Amino acid sequence: MPLPTYQALAGLHLAVLLFGFAGLFGKWLDLPPVAIVLGRTLIAAAALGVLVAVRGERARFAAGLAGNGIVLAVHWVAFFEAIRVSTIAIGLLGYASFPLFVLILERALPAALAKAKPGTPAFRAALRDAIEQEREIVGCQGVFNMSATNHNGMDERARVLVTVKDGRFRLLPE
């Protein structure tokens, strides 16, 4: 059952506030990124431990989840390091753009790996060439077509104006 509109909007605003607060949190704390991530991990682990205990469940180890946890920890360390060395805006833009980077690399890496060994200039050139050949990557902000002259990849389909009418998004005529 869908949430009532005001409850959904309140949840959305809370999520945006928490998302933005992560950047502020990283900038305000005068700690290395690893210490910030370790602290967040300990708090999350304690909260999950309480939840498991309250629900009377038995916690079990899963190697796949442990692997995902390591990747997530590395991601958060990189995020807080980006916040530390640049600005909150740059860090959050990188964080929000990550799914698009994954889409592009998922398609381009196999072609680059077939041509050269990672870490070499030849691999970097092959990866660049593979990315520049990507077409019709559907993202939430538009459809991306990369080229040697357009590393942004956005075309006219991404430039639209919408309005909300009767509670629905409507395209505005050009």
C-alpha cells in the first residue's frame, strides 16, 4: 500500500537530509576517513546486534555479505577522503554519480581487458577507447552516448522541462 503523500514527502526530505549530512559529518570531524568509517561501522553493528537480539533471531555469518561489507567500507573511506581533500559538493556529486560510472565501466572494462593488461598505458588507452564507444546507456538523468569529443555523453533527450500537474510529472512543450 503506498504511503500518503505527506508521509512520503517527509521520508524523502529526511533521506535527503541524512544523505547531505554524511558530507557535513565528514567535513566537521577532524579524523582520518578510516576512523570515521570504523566508528560508523561499530554503531551500525551495535544497532543490528540489538535488532537481532530483540527479534530473537540467531545471527549467522555469510561470506558474501562480508565481502560486500569490505567493498562498502572501501567506498565510504574513499567518500570521506574525497570530502576531506575537496568540498562537500564534489564528494556528494561523485557519490551520486557512482551508479552511472558502474554502468559505463561494466560495459567498457571487458573490451579493455581483452586488449591490454591493467595498470599499463595500453590498458588506460584501451579503456578510454572502449568508454568512448559506449552508446545508449540509460541512466536516470538521460541516455548517454560517449565519444572522443563528448565525455559527458548527454544528448538532447536529457534536456527536457517538466511540470507537476494533477500530481503527475508532465513534459512541457518545446
